Amino acid sequence: MLRVRRRGINGRMIVGVHPLAGFDKLLHYRVPEALRADTAVGSLVRVPVRRQFALGLVGEIGAPRDFPLEKRKSVAQLVYDFPALTPDLLELARWMAAYYAAPLDGVIEAMLPAAVRKAARLREEKLLALARRPAAAELAVLEKRAPQQAKLVAFLAAQPHAQPKSAALARLGLTAAVVTALVKRGLVREEARRVERTAYADDFAAGELVATRPHALNAEQQAASDALGASLAQKKFGVTLLHGVTGSGKTEVYLRAIDTALRDGGGVMFLVPEVALTPQTVARLRGRLEAIAPGHQVVVWHSHLSDGERMDGWHALATGTARVVVGARSAVFAPVRDLRLVVVDEEHEPAYKQDETPRYHGRDTAVMRAKLAGAHCLLGSATPSLESFANARAGKYALLRLTKRVDDRQLPHIGVVDMRIEVMRARGATALSRTLADAMRDRFEKKEQTILFINRRGYSRSLQCRKCGEAVECAHCSVAMTYHRTDETLRCHLCGDARPAPARCPKCAAPDIRWQGLGTQRVEEAVRRVLPRARIERMDSDTMAKKNRFREVLSEFRAGKVDVLVGTQMIGKGLDFPNVTLVGLVDADLSLHVPDFRANERTFQLLVQVAGRAGRGDRAGEVVVQTFTPQAGAVQFSRHADYDGFATEELEVRRRFGYPPNRHLIHHLFRGPNPEKLKFFSEQWARLVEKELGARVELRGPAPSPVEKIKDEYRWQLWYFTAGVTKVIADLARLRAAFVWPDDITQVLDVDPANLV
Ligand code: ADP
Ligand code: ZN
């Protein structure tokens, strides 16, 4: 790009600004004299746009050579006197825009919290400090004539830092007049400081922090820590995948690495899936991190923060007051300075993918952020995503393993119950098998606790035979076919292949093929029949909606007041209940026959994670998995927690069908009110793409979406399989501009979608 000298022509300073005003352009402005010193790439400014003022981000300093200097408008305001986005974040924004097919202004907006864009006012607090040390004689006079002033001086002289004014006065029983007098004497100075509110402060009960003392590492943890220390010492980009079985003490390894990075003066980012960001996790991390880095407060970043809290955290990081952020997906954009380490816990979690624009993947974005900042990225999981595992196998990531649980606790025994037999025995649908019911009764008598998981990813629109377990798959795509009730067909929503829905199982001819899943409520009722005297609590999206109820139930469960907890798998994330000795998974199949090539992977992950909740205390744990498909690889490998066995088999299937990690998938959705028109234009478009990009992209579809119609809008979709995303995204943008789309058809591109349904 052609640029003029940094300071512009004839002493003028010109900047290129990305206005955050709903269009994607770089506009150039002059910078008034007064703002020049603090204006830099990444500065947040207010600029005139079409007779109005808009926020904008300085994207470059300088202007094209042929730039007409005289008629330019000027920057109106510099919102903060430090860059709102660091150079690496701006670079990340550009990468995201190109990779995820998102307009740059939208990406920048996503990076800057709304509170920051609104420049929400911070709460301010007055601080007191000594302005100078009084001479001995002066002090003696003061003690005699103004003992109250002397008291405050003595107090402040004994403190290493400035002290909050109101607290100091309250403590010493003094009035503000004393301060005024001392300020006049030039002995005390008042300062204003932004007060950083502490999110989850209410969970800072002392008891929660006790459990966070460092453990002496076991041999495996030590080896992993040493390896990470060596990587961090290199002070350059690299990625490590930490594969540690559930309960192997991964957190302790993260904490040691964080310790190293902080002691070395670096900044740290710790990402967890939103659902795992419980007060318990936060308290635990914070307790440890604040011990490691006293004075460097930890900023918590999640979706329930108030504007003020968000603003405070952002400000503390951007100015370097805080060097650690703990948060969910969007914390990857936190303005951590001198980033040295990025930790992504539960890196396999689909929750890291954002399902609205910009549709970025938090883990992949974290890796890119680390790359641009020259930091180390540590991905951790008990069940790594096959994408990350393939990178480790290919030598792109370092691989570290924790193969044993801490304190030699045993991995729980996983029993698989064949529900086909149970259904026969019970002569009809049944929620709880005899094995599971017996095990529950046994725990109840021993006063031990049970968790029953219902499969949240259940997708009742695929068919499965209750007699033989058969589920109908597409011959071309190796995903379950979807049942469409309107025209009684089975369809593959990847390639569009369709056939009439069978009334009987194609394999065993049983009439029981149209089987649907169970809700939490029905399972709860079944549990009541088995254990009429037990206290049972249910946790699903209804109960989860009430935030406090969720916490209450968990603390009651922890206190042993609840015998059986029934809920979706999300309740178990990151929680440690030592008295839980039985975990049941009611319906393993629901995630197995989802029309998604990741169905096996998700089921394996679910089984391993669910099993990981059992036997965390001193007693051994037991896991009962109910399934109509006991022979499935995901079920069998999970019984022995054989991740490598599973990954090897599954990667082979992925290779055969050209699925990720071999290639990337891009989802192109078309929406519109008129189904014929939608079909026509999708097909025309697909033909064009095939003709122009056929050498680089493999197309599947177009076909109706698995959910064909939402709110009177019909949906069609097209899939692109490709090895090079950025190039294809640019090509598609070029073709889209040249193709005349009707106004009533909306399109959405989703790169690397986490879920296919
Ligand atoms: P993971 O994330 O791998 O499932 P955690 O990090 O949650 O495991 O650790 C499981 C439990 O083991 C926690 O209660 C943790 O405090 C404890 N722990 C971790 N390391 C050790 C150790 N070296 N010795 C004893 N207990 C440990
Ligand atoms: Zn297909």
C-alpha cells in the first residue's frame, strides 16, 4: 500500500479510520494538533460520517500518495488516550474478516465490548497518600496542635500504597476537614482512581479459596510442566495440546504455566467454555492466580457482566493494571498486554464457536491471537477435538499427556446396557434399565449420590429402530438421514439425497422405527417410580434460566441434601462432587445418530466427560450407559477411555469422506419467503460456483436445510469442502457481487461450523 510519511505532509497528520457505522470502508481524516501525541493505530476515535458523528478505529497512519489534503474533515475526539485495540488485535480482526467472511467493522465491534464503545463512565474513588514526609519538628508541632491531622499522617506514612479516602477516614474516625487541612499544608495529596469492580465478589467466601492451595505435582504433571516451561522460555509462538484424562489435574499444569508467564512479566489469557465459567471455577482460579501474582488482579470476562464491570476489566487490561483475563469465548479479544500465554481449557467444546456474525471459533481464534502476539497457546482436554489431535500427530502442535488420575484414583468402570433387550423385557419403551435402577437403589441405601444425564444434543428427527438399533444413514455422506414428516421422506441434508421414509425398520422389519427421545421430565418421573423416598432435582433449560436456582441446587447437591440429580450434560462441566459414585447416561444414542459427521466424536466426548464425573472422591465410581447401539465405536472405545483408539478409527472415516480435519467445511445458507425461487437461485448459484471454483471447491447440495422453514422463511443450503478457506471466501465474495440475487433472499456463510444441524 502506498503511504506518505508517518507525520503526514506539511506537518499534517492523516489517519485512515474504520468507521463503526454499518459499512466496511477505510476513510481518511486529519488529526488536530492537540490529539496527535496520543493518536496511534488502534485508537478509538469519533469522526464525522455523512453529517453525523460515528465511532471509528484508526487502522493506519498516513494516507495514499494522491490523497487530496485540503478538503479533509478532522477527527473530532479521541475516546481513550491509549489504543483501544493493540496492533496484534487489529491484525486479528483483519484475519477474522477474511477467514470468517465477516465485515471488518462488525469484527471490530465484536472485539470492543459495547460498554467500551459507549465509553461507560467508571466509578471513581478518592485515594489519599503522603505528598512528602514531614520533618520531625513539624510532626511534633502537629501532634500537639492538631492531633487528628497527626493521626492521619502517621497512618498514611505506615502504608506502602495510597489508601481509599472514605475507608481511611472511617477507620480513624476522622472527618474530611482533616484532609483539607493537610492538603493545604502540602502534606497529603488526593488522587482519583478508577475502581475495578470484582465480578463474582460474592462468591469469595474464604472457604472457597482454601481448596486452591497448590498441590505437589505428580510425575506426569511435573513432566508436562517442565515441557511447557521450556516452550514458554522460547518466547515465541507455539501450540501445545495437553491431553489429560478426566481428573488428571490439568488445571494444576495450567496454573504452573501461568505462573511462569506472569513471573516473566507476560500477560495471560485463560479461556473456558461459557457453561464451565461457574463461580466455583472462577473462585478457584482467582484464588490461585492472585497468590501467584499479588496485586495483578484477575479480570473475569463473561456474558453476564454489567457495563461497569466490563468496562473496568477492559480498562485494567488495556492499561496493564491487570495482566490476566479469565473468560469465555469473547475473552479472546480482551486487550491483554504483552501476551505470553493463552490457555484454552476444554478445547474440544463446540460452545467455542459463535453462532452469529462474526461466526468465529474461539479456540482457532485463540491460536491465531497467540501467533500474532508471539505467545504460546496451550489447548487442554480429556477428549481433544480431532482437528487439534491431527495437528499434534502431524507435528504442528506439541503433545503432552496425563494418563492417570491424581492420587491414583481409578477411572470409573463403564457398564453398557443394551436397551434393545430392555425394551423387549419391559414390552415397550422404558427410560431406566433394570441395571441402572438397581444401581440407583444401591446408592440410595448407601447414602451415596447419583447423577443422571440426558443427552442434550438429542435430535429426534432421525429414525432409529428400538428393536435392532438400526439408524438410516446416507450412503454418500456417512451421516444420519433426517425424517421429514411433511412428505414422509428421509433426506440427507448434506447432499440432498432423498427416499421415502420406511414404516418398518429396513433391517429387521420391526414397526418401531419412529422412536423419539425422552425429556428430562419423563426421566424424572421414572426415577420417582424407582426411588419414591429419594430427593430428586431436575436441571434443564427451564431451571437453568433461573440463575440462582441453578446455584442453589448445586450447593444442596454438594451438601448431600439431594440424592439424584437429573439434567443435561452441561450440569456436570468442571464440577467435582466427591460423593457421586454413580453416573447414568440415559440415552447415548441421541447424539450418535445426529446428521452430523461429528456425531461419533461428540458421543465419545460426552461419554468420557460424563464418566469423568463419577468417582472423584475416595470411593470408586460406576457409570451406566444406556444405548440401542452398544456396538458403536464411540461407545466401545469410551468404555476403556481409549482416546487414541477412537481417534485413529474416526480419523480414518474422516479421511475417507474428506471431512475435517482433512478439509474445511463452509456452510452457505439461503433464506427466503418463496421456496421455488429459493430453489432456483440456489441451484443457479451452485452451478456458477461449480464452473468457476470447481477445481478448488467440492460442492454438496444445494438441498433444503434440515429445518426447512423457520418463521415462514424457507431455507436451502449448500456446502463447500475446501483446503484453503481464505482464498475461497474471497472468490465467493467476488462471485456474489457479480451474481444478481433477488432482494428477498438472505445469505449466511459459516466457516468451520461446529454443528451441522
Ligand atoms: P482435570 O481438569 O484434569 O479433570 P482437575 O484439574 O480438575 O482435573 O483436578 C482434579 C482434582 O485433583 C482437583 O480437585 C485438584 O485440586 C486435584 N489435584 C490436582 N493435582 C493434584 C496433585 N498433584 N495431587 C493431589 N491432588 C491434585
Ligand atoms: Zn448424503
